[in-house]
Amino acid sequence: MSLPPLRRQVLVGCDQPTAYRLFTDEIGAWWPLESHGCFGPGGSVAFDGRRIVETGPSGEIATWGTVTADDPPRSISFTWHPGQAPAEATHVTVAFASTGDSDVTLVTLEHSGWEAYRDPAAARGNYAGGWVVVLGCYADAPPAPDDATDLWFVLEHSAGPAAPPEGVFASPDFAKHAQFLGQLHADGFLVAAGPLPDTPGAGMTIVRASSQAGARQVIRAAQLEDGSVTSGLLDVRVRPWRVMLTG
């Protein structure tokens, strides 16, 4: 059975075109080569035409991947094999979505193709933490902007790979989701939450943050602090919501 794609999402304090350019043209300015590179500190990484290339401090070259699709400033996709042969490549897509606030972009990275590894589960587990570090550096790269209007998001939940046949509510891990929602409420982010009755295992949570720092906190927590998500019971996708009218 193939493993599901790994999804990681971050909020970046700049508009959509700038977020795209920061990821592509300026990748060498923020990528943590000292911990997530082939040659350690002192080198560089850049998009060189269609290739992503790391150059070591002594001139060594490593090709990390090749761009397969590019739709600036909305998305970019590429093969991914740093430190491996191209035949062992996985695939990464990065999407850049406006949040309704011109100075904030939601960036979603999806990494798939784990069957290319001898131990797919171990590779996916390593990247689950690795992309958190890398995207954290990326999100911290733009200068901290002034906080703007409220930022709204939808947390879309669906049954994950560890969901039992009898449904997500039958799992003891579902209590961890309730705890996570309770923390969102205590922190002042929760607007509403509940299941979608027409789709087994699906639910939706509406959150509102009054600052970019708060929004980043919610997005990180939805992926890393909801025990039902980290256990695989639920899958979560964060989506920006442009609210035009409230009661």
C-alpha cells in the first residue's frame, strides 16, 4: 500500500508573487544548508535553469531535483533527490495562495512518491520533521510586517491513514482532537468546529487570528500539536478564508 503525500503548510509575511520569488530566486538566502544540505555550511543552493543545484564550499556539485511544472506565482513542482540518484527521486509541489490580506501568503508543500525509497515509511518520517525546519526558515525570511486585519482560516479534516474501519470517532485518538479544539478555544482562535455529516470522517474548523503571529501559531499547531493528526487518525489541510460578511 502506498503512503500518502506529506503536507506541510506555513504562513509567509509577504504577497503571493514575493513568496514565490523568495522560494525560487532567493532560496539560497534562507535554506539551512548547515543542517539540510549535502555538503554542510559554506556552500550555496539555487535554481539553475530547471535544476535545483547545491554547490559545496570546495566547488562540489549536487543536483537536488528538476522542475517539472511551473505556474508563477501560484505553484512550482519538481523532482526531489538530494544525495540520491535521479532514479530514486520523489516529487514535491509547492503552492502559494493569497489569504485575502495582500501582505500574507499561505504556502503549502506536498511531498509524494515515497516508494522510491527502500524504507518509504522511515523516509516520510524523516521528512515530516525536516520540512518543518526548512519551511520555518523560509517563513522567517521576510521582514516581520505590521499586523493587519483579522486572518480567517478553515481547517479541513478528513480520515487519515490510521483511521479504523468503524470510523474516526471509534478511535481513542479522537479525544486528542477534542483537546486540540479546546486549546484553540482557550487561546481565542476558535470560531466554530464540527463534523460534516455527509462525509464520514470529515470535519471543519473555522479559526480567526488577529495577528500574523497568531495565525502562524494556529497553522503550526494544526499540523504538529493536534494528536489526532500526528497519529494519522485525521489529515488536515489549512485553507485561507476571505470573509466578506459576518452576522
